[in-house]
Amino acid sequence: MREEPQPIPSIVLPPIQDPDKEGEWLKSSLHNWLDQEFIPEAVNEKIAQRASQIFVRQRLEGENDLGALVIAIVTEMQAFDFSQSFYGEFAIANAVSDLILDSLGIDHCCGN
């Protein structure tokens, strides 16, 4: 018999302890990722700053579910002007998710 697929368990982050430190880490990590993925662009700093602000604000409001945080970033980054960038809101939200998973030691490759 074939096994029924199981839902992917939620990843819940611990409550935020140091918003400034967490925000600065995410901003710096995302900025580095953006610069390394294609070419360094001036707009990358603004993208990283905005995504970090959204993430930290959501965390301060009590949202700790990584999936919900990613959706919030996608939704709010839709208002960002990506015309000077290779990226869009989905790439940014996915990068944030990958960076968070990496920081937690969780493999995000290949569905594992």
C-alpha cells in the first residue's frame, strides 16, 4: 500500500529576544546573499533593509511561524519598487527563509 503524504511540519522560531540584533543579522545576511547571487547593486541594501524591517516587525507582533513570516514578506514586499533589481518579492522571501533555516541548522535543500 502506498503511504499517504504527510504535511510538512511548521517551523516555529523562538520568541524574539533582541530585535535590533536579529534585524541587523538578517539585513546583513540578506544583503550579502543578494550581492553574491548576481552582481552587487545599490538597491540590494534597500531590499535587505525593507525585508528585515518587515521580518522584525512581524516578530515583535508575536509571529514566530516561519511560513507566516515568509508570506508576510511576500505580501509587503509587493509594494517595493524592484525595477532596479533582478529580484522580486518571492525571491526575497525565499532567501530570508533559507537564511533562517541555515542559521537554525535545518537543511532546506531538496525537500529535506
